[in-house]
Amino acid sequence: MTPGIIAAFIVNWGSMSAAAVLTVLPTMVLFALASKWIVQGLTSGAVKE
């Protein structure tokens, strides 16, 4: 088997899933920590004075 995530007819699904989780996880954590300020910004920008 050739090294790497994707070879010619072979996909290493374990490595592919681990890479996807490591890519998405920091974004989810950042959103969870900053959601209060994100919602405040969206609602204050939507109010017309």
C-alpha cells in the first residue's frame, strides 16, 4: 500500500476522518466560546433605529 491518504483506488478512511475532525474542531470550539458576542453583533446590526 502506498503512503498517503488517497492512492489510486484506495482511500485511507481512518486518516481522512481524523483530518476532517482536526480541521472542524477548532472552528466549533471558537464558535462555542464566542457565540454570545456573535449573536449580540447579529442582533444589534439587524435593529433599525
